[in-house]
Amino acid sequence: MKIQLQVPEGIQIQAFYLIFLIHTTQVGTGIMGISTHIYAEAKQDAWISVIIAGVWVSISVFCMSKILNQYQSADLPGIQVDIFGKWIGKILGTLLALYFFSLLISVLLNYIEVVQVFLFPTIPTWLMCLFLLSLVVYAVLGGVRVIVGVSFLFFIGTFWLVIVLYKPVSLMEWNHFFPIMTTPYSDILQGTFKATYSLVGFETLMFIYPYIQNKQQAHRSVQIGVWSTTLLTLAVVAVTVGYFSGPQLERLIWPTLSMFKIIQFSFLERFDIIAVGIWMIVILPNMITVMWLCTYTFKRIYGLKQKHVLYVSAVLLFFGTILFQDRLQINYFTDKLATVGFYIAFVYPLVLLPIVLGKNYIRRKRGGSQ
């Protein structure tokens, strides 16, 4: 397997678009229920947990950039093979591909459940799954530039959803945030851990790096992307904590969507129904990018055609998704996946960086002595 990749200039992208690609990959179904999970641990200091998580994301991105800068044009599967050898590198790459596969199942399950609760209670899971996967497969077949274009357009198309939060903001109770910093530090850090599931996705940088034209600007663009996601998450958590009382918030499954229920217009009484429908264009870029990551990783490791991997993955995803029958199974699966995602996105780069730096130092030293 080649460590360095030479991507044709015609399919490269500008680093500027990483802002939208990273942001849309991070924002998905997690933000719909993140407030409940963080509040259960950190209570009124939930917003502090989000800020700590954002700083941690920024540090992880910094480590990823330092790792990639050690190579001219490599991705994570190639770097792992270079550092750990062929077999261990391939095993680690396979685990990453399976993680992305599982992440797709999680996003599909959570969004289909929301649609069944808010819009169509009797719609079969397999029908929604088939519809969403068809869109994802169609977009991934278009290649990296289509994926980046979808991320950019859908980011612009959904930005106005933030504006309609003005109503809950005007009804917030500021005493819900007091007393500040009275939650034990261990609980605040536990809240930070709960926030990580909604912030994963920035590891996309480690895979798309060879496709970036002006690589020297990639780090800055990704930092802008992850901080825009952190600020959005912080705003959602702060508004929900301020709007709902503690006991109310702990009972809600999707507090972000529940807030939309109070938004009404003269021509529209149930805005939450519209919001759930529009949320599909929030999760589509997320699913498309994760599907690309999954199939690209398998392609890099085993030298398979990405198109073939894509079709097989779509079929397996379809059957994998319809196996889940109830909310308890989905919750258990999502919780376990969040733990895996935490170690891959938040811990692994910090461990990998000193190993890469150490190995390259030894190589340079040996090269100099020879």
C-alpha cells in the first residue's frame, strides 16, 4: 500500500471548504439530544463541559495536523502502515472502517426514530433506510468534490434554523444557570465525555488530507470548522438549560426538537414538524461523508474498488439497521459507539503524535549517520 498519495489536481479541493465539510460531518443527530445527556452529569454547569470538549477537539486537531505535516501527502491508513507495519496497520485501518460503518447505522437509527415519533408513526424502518441510503450512495458515487459541494450547500441551506431559536431565548430563565461551578469537577468532566459523541467527525481531516490543494491552510480551516460546531453546540445547550427546568430536561429525549414546538407563525402552527423534515438535510452531509470515509478506508487497505465497497456497504447497512427493534437497543448501541468514538477521535491522535515524531526522528538520525 502506498504511503504517499498523488491525487490528480482535477479532484483536489481548496482548504477553505474544510470549514463546511468538518462542520457538517460533526453536526448530525447527536445535537438533538445532547443537552439531556450533558445535563444529567454536569447539571447547570453543562455549558462548561461543552467548552472543555471544544478545547479538547482543538487540541486533537492540532495533533492531527502535526502528524500529517510529517508526511508530504499521506492519510491515516497509510501512516498507520508506515508506523506500525503492514499487518498491524491494516488491522487498525479495518477497525476504523468498521467504526465508520457503525457510526452510519447509529445516525440512520436515530433519525428514523425521530421521523417515526414526530411525523410518520407507521412508516417502516426499512423504507426510510432505503430512501436515505439511496441518496447517500448517489452522492458518494460523485466523488470527493460532490461530497464537499453537498456539505457547502446544505450548510448554507440549514443555517437559518439557528435564527428561529430567538423565541426560546426570549423565554429563558437565567436563574437556571446558578449557582455556577458548584458541580463536582468529576461530573463536569463526565459531561464533557457525554458531549464528545456530538463533536466527532473532525477526524475526517486525517483521511481527506491528500485531496487538499493548499495543505498549509488546512489546519486553520479545520479549527474554524470545529469551533463553529462547538459554539453551535454551546448555544443549543445553553438555550435548552435556560428554557427547560432541570426535571423537565432530564425527561426529554430530544430537547432541541422539543423547543421548536413553541415556535409558531400565522401560517404555520407546528414548526417542529417542519424542523424534523428539514433536519434530513442536516444529517445527509454527515452520512455522505461518513460513508465515503468507510468505503475509502476499505479501498486503501485492501486495494478494492470504492464503488464495489460502496454497494456492499449499503446492502449491509440496510440489513444492519432493520435488525434494531426498540429504543433500548438503539441507546445501548449509541452509548457503546460514543465510547469507541471518544478513543478514536480524542485520545488516539494524542497517542499517535509522539510515536510518529519519535519514529521520524530515529529515521533522520540514521539517515544522517549513514
